[in-house]
Amino acid sequence: MLDISIPYLKTGLENNEFCLWIVSEPLNMEKVKEALQKIEKNPHKRNSPPD
């Protein structure tokens, strides 16, 4: 699932689009955060959901 979702979200973020990702099994927030940190140069620059 990450191999499809990450490039899609990366493109949206690069185009300053609002991106919403609702996480469910088999993924969890930790896996998603790790994957997003790999594509985002400054992960603290963007808003993130509460833990």
C-alpha cells in the first residue's frame, strides 16, 4: 500500500494541495510517519494529526 500511496501524496504535497490520509490496518501511524519522513525534507513544516 505504501508503494502506491507515498508517490501520490508526495505529488500532492509538492503542488501545495491539501492531503488527507486515513490510516487503517495493515498500516499504523508509525509506519506512515516513517514513510512520509523519507519524502518530506522538513516533516515538521507541515501540520500533522494528533497522536
